[in-house]
Amino acid sequence: MPETDEIDGTVSTRFAAKILGASPDTIQRMIASGELDAEKIDPRKRNSSFRIRYKSLLQLLWRLRAKSMEGDCSAQYPACNLTEGKEVDE
């Protein structure tokens, strides 16, 4: 993975879902399973939204790309089909 030590900040679950081509519910499950590192905006509220660490999202994309290159990536995420020179549609 490229250096990400200096990358800071967070993104919304909606943004992460768009980048991964997944639903916000899938992103919530990925947070619960530990695949994505995130924190609640207001920890006192049970249904508070999450902010996903940008570095965590990049690391997941890198892992999915590596699996895709090995031919071992589930078609579950369109991000698995990323290869050099292709971008996710907006």
C-alpha cells in the first residue's frame, strides 16, 4: 500500500458506499466487523451516524484491488474490479 501515514480526516458512510459501490447498510456492517475504522459523530446517541477514517477506506480499497489482481475478489463490490487507469463512476 502507498504511504498513508500523513493522510488524515474522515468521510461519510454515504461517500464510502459510493466509492465501494455498496449500500450504506453494508458499510455499517463493515464498520461493525472491523473492516473499516470509524467513529460515531455523537457517541451518546445509539443511532448516531459514523465518520469513516479516510485512511481506513484507502486501505480497504488497496486490499480489494490486491485481491482483484490475484483473481480472488468477490464481485460483491464494484471496487473489486478496479484496475490501473479505471475510476469509479460518479
